[in-house]
Amino acid sequence: MIKNGTSEFDTNTRLDSLKESVGGLVDAGKERAAALKGKAIEGKDAVVRGGTKAINTVGGLIKEHPIAAIGIAFGIGYLVMRLVRR
């Protein structure tokens, strides 16, 4: 059967080819998403490790110098309050 100058067979062949191309793009997208997810997880883990180390360091300094820590916290709070009020 011929419609608009193309055969039904030719149309089906083109549709199959298009399905394969789209399938390949979807598979490539899934692989890329998996790779990006892996990199994001690695980045998150690095940030958590660094944050934990920083918290432990600051916690140790606060335990060693509690009065200085209170003074620093007060000073930072005061500066933030002054900046927010403007």
C-alpha cells in the first residue's frame, strides 16, 4: 500500500530505526545519570568528612578555651545583628 509516495514497509523501517536511536539515547542518558550520581555521592562524602573534621577541631578549641569561645560568639552575634538592622 502506497501513501504519499512512501510504502508502509519504508515507514515501519524508519519507525524501527527511530525507536533504536531513541533507545540508545535513553540508555546513554541513564549511564550519564548514574555517573553523575556517583560523583555527587563522592562529593557529598568528601564534604561530610571535611565538615566532621572541622566540627571536631572547633569542638576541641571550645573545650580548651571556653571563655574566648563565648566572647567570639558574642562578637559575631553582635556584628551580625548590626548588619541585619541596617
